[in-house]
Amino acid sequence: MKLLTKTNQYAFLMVASVLLVGAVFLHFTLQYVISKEVSEILETELEEFTHAVGQDPEFVRTQSTAELEISIVSKIHSPDAFRDTLIYSAYEEEFIPYIQLTAYRKINDQYFRFTFRESLIESNDIVAVLVGVFIVICLLLFIGIIMLNKYLSGHLWKPFYIMLDKLKVYEMGDQIYAANSGSDIEEFNTLQGALEGLSRKIHSDYNNLKEFTENASHELQTPLAIIKSEIDLLLQDSHLPDHLQRLGIIEETVNRVAATNKALLTLSKIENDQFRGKSTIDLSALITDILEQLSDFIGAKELTIQFANEPYEILKNAPLLRILFQNVLSNAVKHNVQQGVIIIRLEPNNIVIKNSSSEVFIDPDLAFQRFAKANPASPSPGLGLAIASKIAEKLELRLDYQIQEGLHALTLTF
Amino acid sequence: MKILIVEDERSLREAIGNFLSSEGYRCEMAENFEIASEKMSLYEYDCVLLDITLPGGNGLKLLDAYKKDEKKGGVIIISARDSLDDKVSGLELGADDYLTKPFHLHELSARISSLIRRLNFQGNRVIKFEDIEIKPDSREVSIAETSIHLTRTEFELLLFFVQNQSRVISKSAIAEHIYGDNSDMADSYDFIYSQIKNLRKKLNEHSSNDYIHAVYGVGYRLSRK
């Protein structure tokens, strides 16, 4: 949910509850105040009439309306009492609320009952109007809050959104993250500072790691060279078949280490951008050359190669392109079956390499990961496809891997 | 034949020296930039094996000075840096070959012998082993004066064997020599096996001797009778 929507939701909840509580409170307060006011008026009237009746007993007969009844009674029945009552008004054609004061007074040895009524209809109208006005004010307030939020998120929060957009496209190993949000708000400036610090740290860690991998691989080359040389020397001096066989095993193992190391070195060099520059390459010639190198393996498996050797020029980094096709094609041969097939199609926008395979199809997402291999027992370090995908990334090609008509198919899209 | 080994790692320097000495080369050693610089300017060598990362300076500088002195000997760079830039600038500066660590001593030995042959005999040399004659540049092979036809791989194998005669050569050294980057192909040893079988068959058809012997579990050896 967006920040703006969320803020508006809270604003709505706040205004709605203020509206509800406020309207009820307003209503009852007004009711109370009005009824108190009306009661006071009635009491004043009672006093005035008591006085008037004291002056002129005949006054009683002249005064009797819907709002006032004075009658002579034999005794005092009850103390003064206020009462709410409804009286039907023929004019309004409805019951109208009244407050009624009933009081007994003894004036000049006579007992009088005074009944005063005061209509509440006007007061109720006022209450309704006031509550209505209150609701309108609240609604205006709500609209105001929404507009303010919209304005704030557009202006006040702008630096935040700028930073967010920059973060979205930030990639590891990119240049250091720097979004000049141009904000004068302390929190945003702190956030930006923190992000810059973080990205600088990530950047340097990432570079250190890349350099470390490369240096470590380099450092391993010389010890490996020593081991290999010593094995070669020992092979000349050993005469016990048992020792020779063990030397053979050691050598195999060292070769596996060396192969893994070499692949890691290639990967780190690609990641460290050590292949720069572009040149026009005839891809057909390149593929033919690689197939030629692989010809013994192709021949031994009696593979059928379908490849229309037509000039196909592209502008890319030559060494990277060679490593890429070397990997992809040797994979296609390596994992092929006896009397299998390799189909290479060069089309204007993509290159498809299909091959029959003895391997099970591995999930493409997994296949391009380092050390991913379908067969855990295979001595190959499983870096071939990782290298291929890394190169494809550098050469700005898309590398897809799927099953087409029962063949494993690698598609390179420009 | 005199060879200068410029390598800072003692074990490797000695292993190379050891191996090459037994091939009949006279080896001298240099473990750092200064010693190497001195020896390379004072003496003549048929071949200099040059490490690039040396204590005291960059091996490429030595190469540059060596070539400016117009020395005749060949230079093979042996480097842990498999970087293309180093390779290109090394070869541009006049290095004759570039070998990336880790390598097999057999490979180094074969490269040296090819280089020396190239430099000294302008390729007209015939390599002889018993009754086998190899003309490396025209890729011709004859046995007991009968010319025989070998495939490219078979020829490379024979030359590699002759360059490392009487030595035990492991299958991996052979695979690396023949297939280079593809030597890690799962079944490359099977191919080596069948290629050697074919080569042996062709040699045995014309020669009374069986020169190539399998060394159980490890590899092969080309030996005289």
C-alpha cells in the first residue's frame, strides 16, 4: 500500500471518529444547554405570573393559552416539576416537543396551579443546523488533509522518492550510490548519507572480494605448477607400479584443482571487466575453428553437425566470444550421446545451438549457477555454463536454455 | 644448449632445472630481477624461460631490454598470469612462446625443443629417433625410409613423444598437449588411448620395433629397444 493511501486512511479514521464523537457530544451539550435555558425562562415566567396573579386575581381568567394554563385548585398536589412532553399541533400536523413546568402556589389564600410550556422545535432546528455545520467542517477538514498529504508527498517527500528510484536501479558493483535529492530535511539527508555510506561499503567489499578471488586464483597457480612439476619428475624416477599408479591419482586430482582454479580465474576476470574492446568477428569462422579443435571428440561420438557455414559478422569482444562458444560447443559435445546431433543455426537476431544429450534437463536458473551440475559424480567443476552466462551478460546477449523437440537448446538473443 | 631459468619460486626453478638438465641442457638460474638482468645482458643463451612477476621488477622489462640488445636466444614466458594483456604484450615485445602455470614439464620441454629447432635450423631440421624420421615443418614422417601418413593428432603425438623420449609422460600431459583447453573433456583419455593405439599400429607396420609402451595407471613412454 502506498504511503499516501495509508496516511489518508488514518486521516479518514481520525476525522470519522472525531465526527462521530463530536457530533454526539455537540448534540447532547446543546440539548442540555437549551433545556436548561428554557427551564430558566419558564421559572422566570412562573415568578412573573405569580406576581401578576397576586396583584390582580382576575388575571387568571384572561390568561390561558396552549403555553400557559392557570387554574384554581383546592390544595398543593406536588412540588414544582419539569417534564418533557409532546403536544399535537394541528398547524404543523405533528407532535411537537415541549418542556413543561407545573407549579402550585398559594396566593391570597387561594391555591393556583401554573402550567407553563415552551416549545423546543426552534431549539431542535438550531441543534440540527449546528450539527450539520459541524459535519460539513469535518468533511472540509478531511478533504484538506487529503490535499495536504498529496501536496506533501509531491513536494516534501520528493527527495525520498528520488532516493527510492535510484535505489531501485542500484546494482552491486555499480558506481557508488549517490542521489542528490537536494533536500533541506534533516531526516532525508541522514538517510541519504546512510545509503551512500552503505553503498560505498558494499562497493568496496564487492571489489575486494572480486580482487581476492582473482588474486587467490593467481596465487594458486604457482603452487599447482610446483606440484605438477614434482609429479612429472617423480614419474621419471619411480619404478614401482604401485607408486606410479598413486602418482597418477595425485596428478588427476591436481588437474581437477587446476581446472577449477582456471575456470574461477576466468570468471573473476570477466567480472573484473578485464576483457574490453570490440572488433568485427566472423562468427562462422570462429565456430568452424572451435569445431575443428573438437573434431576428435565429435568423430569419436560420431556426431552429426548441422551447420550452414555462412559468413556472419558481429561486433563483440573477440576473446570473450571465443570463450563463450568454446564453452557452449564443448558442452554440447561433452554431454552428447553416441551418434547424436548438434544443430547450429545463425539467424539475424539470435543464435541457436541444439544438441542431443545424455544429461537430464536442469532448471535453467540452476544451470547457470556456479558449481551446478546435473550429475554430482562428474569430475567437471560445473563452471562452464556459469562462465557462459556471465559472458552473455557482459556481451549484452540473452542466454536461454530450454528443451526443444527433445534436444537441449541454448539460444543467444541479440 | 644453454638455458636460463628466471623464476622466483625455488621449488619450481629447481624442478625445471632438474628436468631440463637430464635432457642434456645446461641450465642456469636467476631468482630475481637483478640477477636475471645481469645474466641476460652478459651471457648468451639458447633459450630464456622468463617469469613475469619477479621480486624487484616486471619480467616484461627484462624481455624488452633483451630484445633491444638484439640477443639471438629465444624467450618463453612462464606466467601465473593467464591474462590476455600480458600474453599479447609479451608476444609483442618479442617473446617466442607463452606458457601459463601450471604446466607439465614435458610440455615445457617440447616447447623449448621446438623453439630451438625453429631458431637454429630455420625449420629444415629432420628429427631422428631410431629408424623414424620427422620433418616437423612439412609434417612428414618416414620409417625406415618409407613415408607414412599420420593424422594431425597422431603426428602431434609422435612429435611430443620424440621430444620427451625415454620419459614417462602422463595421460594428462598428453591430453593437455593435444587438446589444450579441451583436455578436460570427460573422455579425452579414451581418445588419447585410441589415438596412441592407431599411431602404434602405423609405426609397427613399418618398424620392427615397438617403441611406445604403456606405463600402467599413468601414461606412456617412448623408448628405444
